[in-house]
Amino acid sequence: MKFLADMGISPKTVAFLRSLVAEAAHLHEQGLDQLPDRAILDKARDALEQGAVISVTEGQARMRSLPINET
């Protein structure tokens, strides 16, 4: 599975996922520190056919599986 980590996720978490043979990237590594949430989802849709976006909202970690179907 592929993962895209938002800025609220520790780079250590991304390193741990990589140690499990998962493809993982952190927005900071890609120079996308200030990317708005909508753009993060658009980037994930463009880059990943299947995978997950990991983020933190109001102190709660969330993972959204891709593809994300909005209704």
C-alpha cells in the first residue's frame, strides 16, 4: 500500500511505514508544507490509484483510503 502523510504526521511514522516495505511519502519531503487540504487530496488522487492519505485533524489521526469517492 502507498501512503501520503500530511504535515501533522511525524516523519518518524513515515520512516516506520517504509521499514515495513510500504511506499510512504511526507509532504515536507516533497516541499509541499503549505499545501491546502483540497490540494493534498487532489495530489493523492493524481499520484495514487490505491493507497491512503494520513492526516491529523483536531488532534485525531485519520487515514482515508484511496480512491476517495465524494458524494
